[in-house]
Amino acid sequence: MINFKIDLENDKIALIQTKISHFDEIYLVASNRVIWEQHPEKDRWRRNKFEKFFKAGIENNLGCFSIYDKNLNKKIGLTRFYSYNEDDNAVRIGYTFIDPEYWGTGCNKQIKKLMLDYAFKYIDKVYFDIGFNNFRSRRAVEKLGAILSSEISDGMVEYLLNRSSFGI
């Protein structure tokens, strides 16, 4: 079976397995209300809400990545693999947020490329669950080649990226 609890990196970004000790530095980023404006849970910037989100990431059986800017030596967000489906030969990527300072810089593309390059060594499909009104995230996965697969419950949409169509 594929091991999702690994660290991934390139020359600028490192995705390291999240530890409880990362909370304060990650919450410093997550407390920015702008990050959550288009998310279904718009008040995730509140400490009590974010603590639940962070705890779920730590407890995720596929791990959780703290996104680390190697050049500035700081953590700038979180992301994770989740819901591995062996029968469908697929996994989901999501729960991603990064500091708005990195929006539009190509950082998200680098993060996703690290994760997709790794995942597609072992599996055929990656799904992304995104809030219907989260147009920033929807555009970002579309730029990767993901296509809208379906609308799912609670104001969410599902995108699909196949190994054969991934080419960034």
C-alpha cells in the first residue's frame, strides 16, 4: 500500500508531517479571515474552530502536511491526502490553505505538483472536494487539469484529475 505519511519537497517548499508543536505557527497563518472568505466554514479563523480543524488533520489516517517555505524558514499553511479508496485506485487532496501572501505566486501549484507527482506513482485518480463558492480553489485545480466531476452535498463540488491528464 502507498505510504501517504511521508515528507515531500522541492528547492522552495517542503511538505512535512504536521505535529502538535506546529499549531501556534500554523494558527498565526490560519487566523487571517481572508483565507476563509470563500470556504463553507467562514469562521475557521476563530481559534476554537481552527483547533478542531487542526486536530482532525493530526488524526487523519493519511497524515497532514505543514507547508514550509524553505527560503524564509517558516510554515505557511496546511494540506493533506485523505479518503484513500483502494477499489477506485484514488485518493483525495484537500483541506489546503496557504498564507495569502503566497496567493498568485505559483506556490499552490508547487504544493499540488509535489503531492500529485507522488500520488500518481501509485494511483490513477485524485479527487478534490471544494466549496461551491470557493472560486479561488476551483480555478487552482482547474489549472492543474482537474475537471468538475459532480456536485456533492453541503454546498461542495468534486473535481477529478486522472493520471493520464496530469501534465504540469
